[in-house]
Amino acid sequence: KKAEERQRLKKENLYLLKNARDRYSFANIVGKSRKMQELFATVEKVADYKTTVLITGPSGTGKEMIARAIHYKGARASNPLVAVNCGGIPENLLESELFGHVKGAFTDAIKSKKGLFLEADGGTLFLDEIGEMPVSLQVKLLRALQEGEIRPVGENRTIEVDVRIIAATTKNLADAVKEGTFREDLYYRLNVIHLEIPPLSERPEDIPLLIEHFIAKHNKRLGLNVEGISRKAMKVLQQYSWPGNVRQLENVLERAMVMSSGDVLDVEDFPDEIRFSKNNKPISNLPETLYSIKEATRWLEKELIIKALKKTGGNRTQAAKLLDISHPALLYKMKDYGIGGIQSKKTNADE
């Protein structure tokens, strides 16, 4: 029976490993832009080695996905990948979390704790937001990297560990070194292989591929049948700046897919902040029958007035301020365009 149980667990582990490899393969990290292709090529080269990797880039670019791809592409794939956000754990707990502690090491240490370094032994430890790590702990991390050993809190002896470190940060660590908030020696020890993930705004050519990927992903996950996205909507999404990067794009697409009543996503399925951003003027929604600049200008002005009145609940004084025109000018234009019927909940729309 023990032999059968071992065989069952072995099969289960192989199944879980294959699932993880499939999930974090390059097929799920989309990008045809030159920068992303160069990044993929570097990942291919370094995956099999124990070399320390530092991944930098804005929030939402997919730093953890890249870290996981490195692990599951490499020789350590069958061993643990342990991830921790260095900025998400209080300073007084982070040391114990990383290096472990012995029973009685401090007031609440009612039993010994292994720590993430030992949990990741033989595998990879992913230190997210490494720039948030307190300077006091950076010394211990440096020792672990250099000597391959750790000392749990309250322990008199050191313990050897075989762990590959992949770190990530949204911070500029070179600046942090100058400011004295990050150790220079640790920075150089981490920055052996540097992977910089560009923001989505610098690789708009990847947006159509990402959209196709996320539509397929969420169709499967949510049981939807969205066939694609219109050309106008694609243009709007490509012109938007995406401050939240790939994570924001995926969230926006998921919402649009759930809320859309059609099979093809259109401009109206996306939030106003994207449709009417500074890079996406409402001109993209102009009726196709308008050809002259004069007609288009009148149409756009009317749309903006209606939008301002809706936003202010029909308050014409506030709407005029929002539009940066005088109150009499607004009243004149409303009469000219035949705009009416947008009332606030108050009896006097100008209160």
C-alpha cells in the first residue's frame, strides 16, 4: 500500500508540475515587440542557471509571471518556487518569515518555524518588492546569497541552503543606493542578470495580441463566447496610456466581456476614462455622416455639454465651470443645440 501511495503522489506531483509549466510558459506571456522578444531570449539563456536575476518595471507589467517562467523553464522546475512580497510583511515579522526562528526566540515564538529560505531549498525564492526590504535585513540576505547559509532567529548555528534568488521591484534601486535606503553591495549581488519589463505604453504593438489572449482566457474561464473586438475599440485601446499596464488591460477586458450584450466588443463597452482619455478624444465616436469640420465641431460641442450636464446632475453653473465657459454662454449653446430635460434632483438646477 505504501508503494502504491508513493506512486500516486509521484503521478500527482508530475501532473501539478506539468500544469505549472503550461500555465507559466512563454505562451502565456504575450509580446511580439522587440523589447519583449529580447527579454524572452534572455530568460531562455538564464533559466537553467542559479544566477541571481533582478526584474524591474512598473506595477502591473508581469514581473512575477516572468519570475515563474524562469523557474519553470529551468532545471529547478520540479523543486519549490516560493514567493514573498517584502513590502507586505511588517519589518518585525519579515526576518522570521524569511529565515525562520526557533521556539522561544521571542515572545510569540511558541514553536519553531522553518522560514521561506528552507521551504525553497533546492528551488527558487522570489522576493517581490525587494526595494521595500529594511536595511537591517539586507545584511542577512546578502550573507545568504554570498555564503549559501542562513541563521534562523534565536539559532546559534548556521544552516546551508541551496536557493536561487529572483528579485523584483518597481523602484530604481540605483537611486535607492544613493539615498542610503538600499545597500550597494546587495544591489550588485542581485543585479547579475537585469530584466527590465517595459510599460505597456511603450509596446502598443503587443496590445492586439494581449487582447486576443485575454479574450480566449476569459471565454474559457467564465463560459463566455466573445468573438473579438471592433476596429474602433482596438484603436481606442491602443491609444490609451495604460498606467496600470497589462494587469489593467486584462481587468478592463474582463469587465467589458461580462457587461457587453454583443458578440464583438465595441467602444461603448469600455469605461469613459479610456474612451475619453487625452489620447482618445470623443472624435472617434463621430457619426460617419459628418464630413465638414464645422459639423463635426458642433456635434462634439453638443456631446460635451450633454456629458457635463449629466455629470453635474443638471446643474448648469457647475457644468459651465466644468466646460470652462461662462454661464450665459452655456445657456445660449443649450438653446442653440436644443438641449434640455437634464435636471438635477434639486428644484433649482443652478443651486
